[in-house]
Amino acid sequence: MKVGFVGLGNMGTAMANLIASNGHAVTGWEHDGDVVEEINVGHRNSRYLPGIVLNPELRATAELSEALEDSEVVFIAVPSAFISKTLGTVRDEVSEETILVNLAKGIDRDTGLTSFQTLLSLFPRNRAVMLSGPSIANEVSRMMPTVVVLAGKDRRDLTVVSRIMDNGYFRTRFSDDGTGVELGGIMKNIYAIGLGMFDGKEIRSVNFRSAYLTMALEEMAEMGTRLGARRETFFYLSGLGDLIATSLSEHSHNRRMGELLAGGLNLEEIRRRMGILPEGYNAAQSILYLAEKLHVPMPLAKNLWDVINGRFEVEKFISLFIKDFIEEEQAGEET
Ligand SMILES: NC(=O)c1ccc[n+]([C@@H]2O[C@H](COP(=O)([O-])OP(=O)(O)OC[C@H]3O[C@@H](n4cnc5c(N)ncnc54)[C@H](O)[C@@H]3O)[C@@H](O)[C@H]2O)c1
């Protein structure tokens, strides 16, 4: 099958290489010309996926139309901030028959749309699938066992996508709760920033982290349910699974942002160092806006937002966490 990719960064290259290794012809568009050349000539992507020799069936191009033309399935693997700009100009170049698979996990700051909603608004006639779950790209490229979730309206589309991805170390599971699957991946990025801050401050308590992650998952499920997702979706791969993966992985951009904040860098310095602010930043802003509108309490996310914006220190976040938690429990006992 002919498969296209939009973005051969860390995730795009890992997934494109997986599919090429499964025997499919993969053409990926990449913004960075040096990366295009290195993939085609040396079968490596040392900028985004160092140390991995890529399958020669993976071809890179600087022409977006080459990745889109005649592709039966096209994966979108640029960060959410680049989706509209990158794909907005090629709306007519994607066949209506093409299945689009979204790998991005973010919210567009200007429109408030999730990455999947942005994709649907750009290509309203195409079938689209959301892929999410614990899938650290560096691990996929090293053939480590990985299970993700595919969500979409039509099970036949999920089957097409699973057939080109599944192999001895990579498996897909299906869900019909696209909203829940996507929101899990978006919201866990907010809490991963917190984990990075604890690492940066050398706050290593496993008791605290476990309580923090439990409360984070609860907040995600509460908010997600209000936004139309099914609660149980958050307690599976794309919620709990992805939250754990991002919290444990040294490769998470969002966790890294937290470490840099704890190290004293401000948002502008982090933006310069990382190129763009990781997706958890916009996600926090948009989700908190919605939480206020819908009267959903999200004390963890709200307090994280205050730390991110320099209104108070990580230590105060932890003392508030204990205080809020104890007061909430006591209030519950009194009722
Ligand atoms: N890395 C992971 O392990 C992982 C896992 C699951 C999901 N994701 C999701 O995949 C998406 C991509 O993440 P990533 O980690 O691969 O990012 P990355 O930082 O490794 O790659 C960035 C990509 O964006 C492109 N880009 C940079 N500037 C651009 C511009 N001005 N216009 C268009 N494109 C530009 C780069 O060329 C590259 O292809 C994100 O939404 C992320 O949430 C990543």
C-alpha cells in the first residue's frame, strides 16, 4: 500500500519507519531540507531520531504533494501548532478516498480546536482516524513492545490502518470514543509538565507522584466526560497508559519543559531553547478556559498553570496539593 506522512520529526519518522519495515511504500514530507536529504541518502534522521538506521522503503520529500498524491492512508505527524499552516494550502490535493490518521496531540491556540477537529475542518469529506496511547517514538523505533488505540467512526478504516501498522512488537486496539481518546493524549501533556517540575526540583517522593498522577487522571476523566467523552476511556491506553508513559519518559517534550521551568528559565527562554512551547502549554490554557466555562473544578491543572506562569513556586504547588486534597476528603466525610 502507498502511505504518506506529513512531518518526519521524532514521531513521524518512527511511525513511517515502522510502516516501511512492514513492507509498505512510504513517502514523507518534511519541513527541514537537511532531514530530507539525510533520510534519502543515508537512511538516517540524526536530528529527530538519532542512532536509528531507517528502512530504505522510507523516502522523504520536500514537496508536500508527493507525500499526498495517490496515498491511500496519510499520517499527520507535525505538532498541532503547524497543522493548519502546513495543510491549509493543499486541501484540494488530498483525494476524498484517502484515510487521514492524526498523531498530533494538541489544541490550536487561535481556534480552540483540537488537532483532530482541525484536521476534520480542513478535510471534511475525508475519513479520519485518531491514533493515541503510550507510544514514545524513540521506543517504537527500537522495536519495543507498544500498544496504541485507533479511534474513528468506521471500524473498516481502523482495520485498514491496523493492517499496515501491526507487527510482532506493535499492536493497535480499537475505540469508538474519538473524543475520549484524543482528550486523554491532550490533557496528559499538562500534567507531564508538573512531573518535569518535580524532577527539576529533585522532588522524588513516589508517594507524592502516585497521588499526583491519580488525581491528574481523575481530573482528566471529569473534564473529558463533560466534553462528551466516555469516562472509562481515560482508564485505558490513551488516558492512564499515556499519562504513565509521558511521566516516566525522559523523551517527553512536556516533561522537559517542566524541568526547564524548575531550573529557572522563563517561557521566552524555553521557547527559544525548544523551538516552540510544548503542546501542554496551549492545552492547559484552553482546557482551563473550558473548565471555567463549564464549572468543572481542575485544581491541579489550575495550580500548575500558576507555577508555569511564575505566579508561585513548585513547593507551594505541593503544599496546596496536600491542603486541597485533605480538605476535599474531610468535606466528603462530613456530608
Ligand atoms: N515524540 C513522541 O514520542 C510522540 C508520541 C506520540 C505523539 N506525538 C505527537 O506527534 C506530534 C509530533 O511530535 P514530535 O515529537 O514528532 O515533534 P518533533 O519536534 O520531533 O518534530 C517536529 C516536526 O515539525 C516540523 N516543523 C518544524 N517547524 C515547522 C514549521 N514551521 N512548519 C511545519 N512543520 C514544522 C519538523 O520539521 C518536524 O517534522 C505531536 O503532536 C506530538 O504530540 C509524539
